[in-house]
Amino acid sequence: MAKEEIIEKLNNFISNHNPVSEECQVVYVMVQVRKLLDHEQDHWQRGSFTLLRFYCDWTVHTEKTRITDSMKVVMNEVFRDVKNQIENPAMVQAMSPVMKFAYMENLQGEMRKCLEEHDVNTSITEGDAWISFVGFLVKVLENQPIHNPNDDILLFTFLPAADRCVRGVVKFGQPIRGYDHYNFGNVY
């Protein structure tokens, strides 16, 4: 499919389905964005849209055993943060990298920038529309574990949670101060 067709499809879809109201709509957006990014291979060589690529890839798999470079980058940052929180609990910040990941803050910025660069309607990344998108994306990703995303993590997964909530677990290869896992969660 030509890049221009993907852009047209995304613009039409976002205009007609904003905010999203079903999981399948989020999957459609992520698949189309992934196709759009696949036309821009030079972005991957420079490291642009790493987090967006990570989520696009994760969205379409029931579990991830083939780990992309994008996933390694994200999971390395998550591990460093979680390890730091366990080793230095008094130094924990409210919006640590793992919580920013759970809130999908950086994903929002990358998606907005990608859509802007390709002249696609960005309204899906704003305000309540973004909250709706994230809520359904979390539901899509629940129980779709990422296995062995780096040398330190055995498993990363979002767990089922109430609407507008996200829960997850990171299981370690080696315990950190006696902990073999780390639970995280938030409310939107």
C-alpha cells in the first residue's frame, strides 16, 4: 500500500472515530501507523519513533518472544528505573520512567510528532481523546507478555485492571534485594 493511501486512511479514520470507542479501533490505528513507519526506514536507523514502533509491534502479537531493538531500549530504561526504586526507595519520584511508561506520556508525544510529520490529524493524541486511546490500548496489551526483553527481565506484562486503570508486572532474571518482581499501576 502506498504511503499516501495510508495517510488518507488514517485521516479519514481519525476524523470519524475520535475519540476511539473500541479496542479494534486502537488496533487499526496502530497497524496503519506501523505501515506508515515501515515506509520510513531511515527513521529506524536514526532511532526516531522508537517507542511508537515498540507499541505498534507489541499491539499485533499475543506475546513477544522476538525482541526488537526498540523493545530493548524501552525495557532497559524500565529495568534501570525499577532497580533504582527497589535499591533506593526514599528516592522514588512520582513520575519515574516506569510510571511515565504506564501513563504512556512519551508515546503520546511520539505519536503526535509522527502524525504531524505525515500530515495526519493529531486530534487523537489530545486531551480526553488520548485518555480514551490509552485506555483501550492498555486493554489490547493486557496479558500479551514480552518474554526476555533484555538480560535482566524475564517477563514484562500489563495485567487486567478496571477501566481507566493499568497494572503490570516486571519479573527479574536475578532478584534485586530479595525481590523477584516489581508490580506497578496507575489510574487515569
